[in-house]
Amino acid sequence: MREARETVPRKTSSVELSEIAPGLAGRDLLGPRATTVLSARLPFGARFARAFHRDLPLYLMALLPVLVVLVFAYGPMYGIQIAFRNYQPGLGIWKSPWVGFQHFVDFFRTPYFYRITRNTLVLSFWSIIICFPAPIVLALLMNELRSNGYKRVVQTISYLPHFLSTVVIIGIYMDLTRVRDGRINEIIDLLGGTRINFWAEPGWFRFLYITSDLWQGIGWGTIIYLAAITGVDPELYEAAVVDGAGRWRRMWHVTLACIAPTIIILFILRIGGLLSNDWMKILLMYNQSTYETADVIGSYIYRIGIVGGNAGFGTAVGLLANFLGLFLVLGTNALARRLGEYSLW
């Protein structure tokens, strides 16, 4: 009897079972480990068919998003070749003359290269410095509110500007800052100051752009941080209280530390848009008198590529900016991975 008990496991091993009873090879008779070994011995086509049948609902769910990406993200890449051609609508893309990197060389030689590059980087820099941490601070403060009703009111008020059109936002700004009857200029006049034409002076453009971006996006940006805060383990707060930590210490050492991965990932993605300002908002805000501080790469592409009809040159400038954004994301991600344990991949 003892010998029989010792020999049974050897006769029912995964390899011998597949040889003796092939029909039972796919069944979990010997446990997950034996099933894995048996599946590994199947041909690749059989393993793929089994996995595809098992995950068919997931593939069906992913089908529509994949089609959207293919049609609207990868499909337009066909037109990237315009950046290397002297595109003429009458000839089409393929018959337009090939010019190679001439458009890129012309961009670096244009007298506006320094101005639009400087304005793009300056606006993006101040947007990151001011507009990126603002939702984090607001989310931390909201998390400390004890009244749920008051918290909902604050969230609603802060979310509301995001749902307003950019045209409406800029219209409100123009009404507030009009020289003759704008509320801000009336306050300046009452205080004994001189009325300011905000939309004609280049020095005020960056202030208007950053503040409008902050007002429109600060509330919406708190959503993902509040979601991350809800995932913090309450026992960490209890342990901090036992150790004598106050509300400020708990916010700094518990809440902020736990949402650090989310902050780093969003920061890496934000760096990727360093050369991509909200040029549609800029088109609504700028004029010829503010080109010195308002003209950016996006507005320059619109003015030269669409209004001016030089599609090849505009495509080349946009392609260059996108490539630089890709390298910025890769570099920032590599730096974050080297300095810490959080990164995109």
C-alpha cells in the first residue's frame, strides 16, 4: 500500500498524462501548475486560439477604441510627407515636388524663429510653474474640508469654468478688462491709477493667458488628484495621528506622499506638451501689437500654413515640434525612473 501511494504521483505527472490521455490535457486535473505545463506543450496556433476565445469579450471591448486610434491618429500620418514636399493642392501629395528637409532649414532661418520659440517656452514654463501645482494644492485643501456640503459647492464652482467655451472665457476677460468701462480698469481708476489697455500692450499678454488657463483648468484638474487621495489607506492617517502628526504633517507626509506617483506621471505628460500651447486660445487673444510676446509655434503654423497657404512649411514646423515633444517625454520619463521608482514605463 505504501509503495502504491508513492508511485501514483509519478504516473500522473503532466508529461505522462498528455501522452496517455490527450483529451484530458487541457483540463485542470493536476492544478494550475500542471495546466500551464500542458498548455506550453501545445502548438502556438492552439495556444493563441485558446487565449483568443478566453479573452474574446475584452477584444470586442477594445475593438472600437483601436479603430478610432487607427482612423484618427495613424491614418492622418499619411499626410506627414507634405513636410518634405513643396505641396501644391492641384498636384496632390504624391505628385508635389520633393524638397527633403528644405522646409526645416527655412524654419531655422526665418527671422521669427527666436521669437516664437521663446514665447512658446516662456508660456509653457509659467503654465507648468503656476497651473500644474494649483490643482494639487486645491485637491489637498478640499480633502481637508469636514463639511461635505461645502466641499460639493467648492467643487461645483471650481469645475464650472472648464465647461465654458474658450470663446466665452476670453469674452468674459475682454469685458472685465475693457479700457472704457471694464470693471478692472474702473477699480484702477478709483484707486487713482491710469487705465490700462491690456489687450494692446505686449507685457500683459502672458498674465492674461496664464490667469485664464488657471481659472479654466484648476477645478477640473483636481478630479484625478481627489480620486488618487480616496485610494490612500486610512490606517496611514491613524498611524500618523498616533505618532503625533498634525493635519499639516499628515497632508505632507501621508496624502502628498501617496499621490506622488500620480503627480509624477501627469508631470511627465505635461512636459510632453512644452512646445504645444493652447494656440486656439492665443488666436482669440492676440493681435499684431502683441506678437512680440504672444506669437507661438502653434499660431505661427496657423498663420503661415493655413492662412498663408504654405502647407508644406506649416506641416514641417508642426512635425518638428511633435518630435521634440516626444523626446522630452522620453527624457523626462528616463530621468524620473533614474531618480525614483515612478515613471510611465
